[in-house]
Amino acid sequence: MKKTKVFIIVAISVAVVALFAVLFVLLPKLQNSKDGGVDVKIEETKGVLGEPLDVTLDFYEKWRLAKTSTTTDPYNEGLAKAEVLGAILSKKITDNETAFRNEHKDIVICDESVSKEVKAKEIFSNESKAQIFIFSKDKDTRGIQVIATLTGETGYWKITDISCGVGEQNLNVGEYSFDYEGFLLKQSVPAPLDPQYWHLIFSQENVPGYTTPLFFSDSSICIMEDQTEKVCSEELLFETKKVRVKGDMTEAGLEVKRVEFIE
């Protein structure tokens, strides 16, 4: 009987020690998993079902409304961890919270003019990738344009990158908000592009196939190979010509300011 009691006591002691060991290992991890911890793990999401343009605009409208609210903000609304955001971008936005509050640095909206009301234009889209221009609805306020990059699978989309178009970002923003090299196409543009307009076919982040329609005016200047400047006209443009186009993006397309012909 005594041996049985001793065996029971030893078994209970071992179980208690094991329980404390488990708690010792798991407790710090549970504490760090809270929002206030050092390492907050953000799970990858499947994304949101819909068209990339609609998915992007929906997220930006929620962010804009929360930002302009007097009672909340995007972080209090949990938008930094929205389902539509890829894990890496979500963490980047989450890590920016202190700068957002203390320095008014917003890496989602990027430019204050966009905070008023936003519109969007699809630059490029296929079954697995898309890029969307976000810009101010006010045509008199050019602001800094935002590019949202999305990845998609089986109709679900998530925003994986947001570029503000300045400094280290993708756009070479100087006097003009759009500045890219590419090739001119018109009659040979593939559907659903409209062949009545000239289009610039260009690359973004070494990925070819991005397009935008070009809208010319009396102030659109064409710079020929010999540096002669002329008002752009239909006679000066031809298919597959390599050019550098500068201008401002609108909802309809690019308002052309300069076209530099490249030999």
C-alpha cells in the first residue's frame, strides 16, 4: 500500500512539474501574440472577391472615411489588417502607425489631396495581377498619384503593394506626375482597348504590358529626335515608335504634356 501511495505522489509531482514547464514556455508566446506584443503575426489572407478596381476603391474609401472622421481613424478601425491586404503590406502599414499619429505620415493615401475624394483607373489587369492608379477627384488638384498593385487567384484579390510615386517609389515624379518610356500603338492595340486613341505600352517594375490611352491637346509638345519642338499632331505619330511620355493621369487616361521621340 505504501508503495502505491508513493507511486501516486511521484506521478502527481511529475505532472505538476510538466504543467509548469508547459506554462513557462507558452505564456511568453501568448503574451507576445497580443496586439501590444513585440512580434504580431499577420496571417496571409485569400483576399476579397471582386474586380480589382472595385476591391481597391472599396478599401481606399474605407481608409479615407476613417481618416477624415473626428471620432476614429484607420488603425482604430482595424484597416491596417484588412482582409484585402497582403501580409507583407499589412505589416508595413501596421508598423507605420506611430508615424501616422505623430508625423501625419500616411503610406496608404500618400498625399493629402487624395484624402478629399478618390477616383481610380485601371492601368493593367489579367487573371493574376493588376495595377490601379488612385488620384484626387478634383482635377485642379493633381497631388501625388498612388499606385496599388494587386495579386489575384480564382477571382479573389489582395493589395500587395502601394507606391506613392516619390523618392524611392516607382514613379519618376518631377514636373509631371506620369513619366514613362514605351511604344505608341493605335490601330493595332488589342481589345478591349479603343483603337481610336493612341496608347502608350510601357513596363512597370520590369513587367511589360501596361497601357494607358493618350489624350492630346494644343499644349501637347512633341520633341523630335533632332530636339525640334512641335505641337503634337497625328502626322508626327506612328505605330511602335519608341517615346518618352510625360503628363498627368486622369480618370479617362493620360493628358499628354510632352512626347520625346527616342531613336
